[in-house]
Amino acid sequence: MLVYLDGAVLPLAEARISPEDRAFLFADGLYEALLARDGRLLFWREHEARLRHGLDALRLPLTDPAGLEGVAERLLAANGLVAGEAVVYLQVSRGAAPRAHAFPEPAVPPTVYATVKPREPHPADRVAKGVPAITVPDDRWARCDVKSTALLANVMAQQAAKEAGAHEALFVRDGVAIEGSHSNLFAVRRDGRLVTYPACNYILEGVTRNEVLRLAGALGVPVELAALPVAELRAAAEVFVTGTTTEVLPVTTVDGRPVGDGLPGPVTRRLREAYLARLDELWPLRAPLAPGA
Amino acid sequence: MLVYLDGAVLPLAEARISPEDRAFLFADGLYEALLARDGRLLFWREHEARLRHGLDALRLPLTDPAGLEGVAERLLAANGLVAGEAVVYLQVSRGAAPRAHAFPEPAVPPTVYATVKPREPHPADRVAKGVPAITVPDDRWARCDVKSTALLANVMAQQAAKEAGAHEALFVRDGVAIEGSHSNLFAVRRDGRLVTYPACNYILEGVTRNEVLRLAGALGVPVELAALPVAELRAAAEVFVTGTTTEVLPVTTVDGRPVGDGLPGPVTRRLREAYLARLDELWPLRAPLAPGA
């Protein structure tokens, strides 16, 4: 697999960075994960806007974030990933400089790193039956709106989920279920209202989350942007998580207890279908994916 | 300058790591900064214990943390830093593996990186007059007891301090002054009691902090391990910060307002002298440092 590093496209094994890179020493970096279809990026404008939000928040001087779209598409082409779905990873750090907490002065060139790989579709079971989730304390920092590489709390949460046989760990802060370790969280109340945490510093404002909210509006599903206490999560009729590769994925157990009747619910199914239809409408694949893929 | 990377001692410019290193992608790493005198590490046992605490917390499988003492001393010797004071930086990450939040399975070898440099003594003014500090919101995660490379909040805080012309940023959580961006925080109340935050998940339990607490006990300074509301910090008779290279450093303004009479106070001076005397007792330099150094 070829990767992109600071202007060059080269085999991963030959890509090497300095141990003085500030992402390595300080988690002083940002990233985006995107889906591509037939070599083109999905929702690039939205991902670019979120990256710009992070660059502003961290005052990370990347001069041409818009240019990363071309970088990603060039890398997809170099790897022959021009048909079907692929996953793109983009990372930008504040660059390599002698270790000191404050920003390097003068500024050094940011490190830009990108990888691509074929997209692994969900196993059919995962969508048909839904996935288990666990709750974990939200140990993260207070700027979860910034998609930074300071992901150690997410690593520990996802490892806990894996060891519990779960697909996702849901962060709980002050008794409220906020979002997943790598997804946004939605619940459907018994009265049919769709609830998700409001966009603020405690969540990563997902591109898929926002698209699902738009689709819910269009489908007439009442939406509530509100805190969801764990008790209400457990009492919900349906729960699902969203994300770029997660798409819309039903959660059918939380901490080992079934959600609703323990099967993916109708609102989740409807929103999942609407979301996938929206992708097909915006980025129709030249050769449609096999059923179930 | 020669650095250490995964068993090799080599020039920094030749040291290269994989962009798949989990410290680069996830801040999935730990570090320690130590002082050395005449090529020997100070308080190695304490630093090793803290590193082991982090390795346990993160379940990071470094087989021989004790061996890092030899790595550091070998690197000091390789760089000719065998007389006088030097600063040692040690970092361990969970290693390089294809990007996925959960731990690599099977585990991969941890990445071990170390640097050394001559110690820059405090400018005489900094000690004689004390330093300015500012307060900033504590945006950090809830496992500050783990000395991880997830330091982005510390980076932003230290940058804010620098731009305010201050030496340190003091984190405030729920109205309480917790610690500095790279130091522990102490205050002397007007009644003479020395206050610092109790060791818990919200602070990094500094080696210098613990030594200063022991010295305070020996000197008969009453110690209180307690939360210090910002109002009490501002009303304190004395404030100082501690750390491996910070030592014991008086803070004489907070957010632009003088602490006490705006000069380093007697308790701070006494503890600083006792701390430096303790270093000289435990690790006497073959050639004493020049006065003021």
C-alpha cells in the first residue's frame, strides 16, 4: 500500500517521520477519516469545514487544507482504489521541532500524512441484528469538538468494549450518555422522538450525524437535541450509532441488556436506508455494491 | 546530538519512526523527563515507579522499564554529558501497527525513544524575582495521573501563558487551581499552611512535589492536601510551582496581580534551598555548579 507523506507518495514501509514530530510527542495533530466511492471523496466539504474548525482551534498553520482533497484522490488513484468504496485517513500535525510545549517559533511546516484502504463492508449480521455497546466513564478532555490525535481515552474505551465483546463504548459524563468512542449516539424515545447530544465542546460533530439529522427532518421524525441520561438510554425504544464507516448502525444491547425488544427498530432502519440512499444519490457507484455489502 | 531509538544510538537526524506509531496516531504513549548529574539519573526509582503506574494504567507491555535507566545513562555517556547537569527525556509508545483504536493483537514491540541535552539553569532573575503565572480552564482528560503523551491541552495552556508573558499556566477545574501545565502548584496560606492538591486522577504526582512535601514535613511547615479555590490562590501569602527542571520556583504574580507582596516568600525560599541541598546531598556534583546556575 502506498501512503502520502509531506508531498511524496511512497510505500508505507518507506514512510518515516521524525520522533520530534509534535503528534508523536504532544498529540498536537488533527485527523479526518473519509469514505471514497470510485476514487472520489464523500462529503469533502463537510470534512474540510471540520478540519478548518480544528486548525483554527489549535491555530495550526496548514496553508492549504482544501488541497487535501486532491492529495487523497491522488493517493486513491496511485493505489488503484478507483472503483468501489475506500477509506481515507488524513492527519496533519504541527510539525517536527525540538521538544517544548509552546508552539515552535518560527513555525515549522506541518506534517501531512494520508493513507487509503479498501472499505470493509459491515458483516450482514451486524446490520441485521445490531451490535452490543457498553457504557464507560467519559474521561476525555473538554474539547471533543476538535478531531485531534489526543485519542488515548478513546483507545482505552474501545479496548474495554472489545474485551466486553461489544462493538462500541458509549461515553457517560455526569450521568449522561454523550457519544461513542468513535461514533455519535442516537436514541429513539418510546414516544418516537429522536434524541442526540447537541453539538458542543463535548462531542465530535459527526458528518454522518448531521446528515442523519437532516434526513430525520425530511422524514418527519421529531428531533430533540438534548442530554440523554443513562436511565433514558436504557429505556429507549431504539439506539443507534453513526459515523463515516459506521454509517447508521443499530445498537441492540447496552451493558448486556436488550434495547427495546432487542432487535433493530423501525426508525433506525428507516434512517439507515435513507442515509445509504442519499449516498447513492450523491455519489452513485459505477458498479453497484453486491447486496449486503 | 545522539538519541536512542529502539535499541540504537544514532544522530537525531537519522532517527525515524513509522507514521503508524500509536503515539503519532493516538497519543498512546508515556514519557518521563529526568535530571542527570555527572551522567547519573536523579530519583530514578521514583520516575520508574510512576512510569510503571502508567504502564499498568494503559496496559502497555514494556517488558523492562528498569532497563531504561541504563539506556539513559548510556545515552548520556554517548553524548559526553558525564559532567554537570543534563535533562533526559524518555518516551514509550504502544508501538506501530495498522490504525485501529483497540490494542494491536498480537501486541507489537513498544517504541522506546530517549534524548538528552545539557540542562539550562534558570536565569538568576527567574529565581530572585519569581515568575508570572496565568490561570486557564482545565480542559484536560480525567487521567492526569498518567504521564501520557496526550498533552494537547498542556500545549494550548503553555502557549497561552507564553503569549501572556507568563512562565506557567495554572489549570482551574470547577473553580479550583489544580496544577500547572508542566508543574505542580503550591500555595502558602496567610496562616503559614502549605497547600497543594491531593494526589489523585486530576494531577500528575510529581517527583519534586513529593520531595518538597517530605522536606516541608522535616522543616515543620504544616501541610494541607486540599483543593485550592482560585480566590484562595489569589489571597495566598506565597505561591510556587515544582517540577524536575522547574525545581521550586516562586510565582509572584497570578493573572497580573501580585502574590502577597509580589516577592518570593520565605517558605518558598526555604523549601527551594532545602530541595537543592537535598540534591547536593544525594548526588553531589564532582565540580560544583557556578553560583546562580
